[in-house]
Amino acid sequence: MTEFDRETGILTLTLADAHSFHSTTDRMPETAPPMEFYAEKLRKFGYDVTQVSADNLKVKANENEIWELLSGQHIYL
């Protein structure tokens, strides 16, 4: 489950939630992207990704910002 720490401003995004956010635009590709794919997208758009593992990542952002990025057209850039 994705969690936001208000004190630090760090969002812990799970791979399952990243896939869920991503699939709102259209259907998920047959091979769902790994967490590193999402980390690179976030870095490309200027987000500070502080930790990446196979199951989650930590990013300095709130959940709404990340949802907008992953569910919108930016995911394809």
C-alpha cells in the first residue's frame, strides 16, 4: 500500500499501485513494467527518487502528483 509521510514529504509508492495508476490511461502492456521504469519516469520529470527496490520506491512528492504523471499522457514520453 502506498504511504505518504507528511513530516518528510516522502511517498512510498508500491509496484502494485504504480501499475494501478498506469493502467488508468489504457490497458497495461502484457508485460507490466518493473519499478525501475517508474523510477526513471519520475526522475525524468524532476522528482527526487531516494530509494528503489523491486516492490516499491520512495519519492519526494505527494500521491496526487504521482497519480497525475503515471495516469496521464506523460507516461508515454
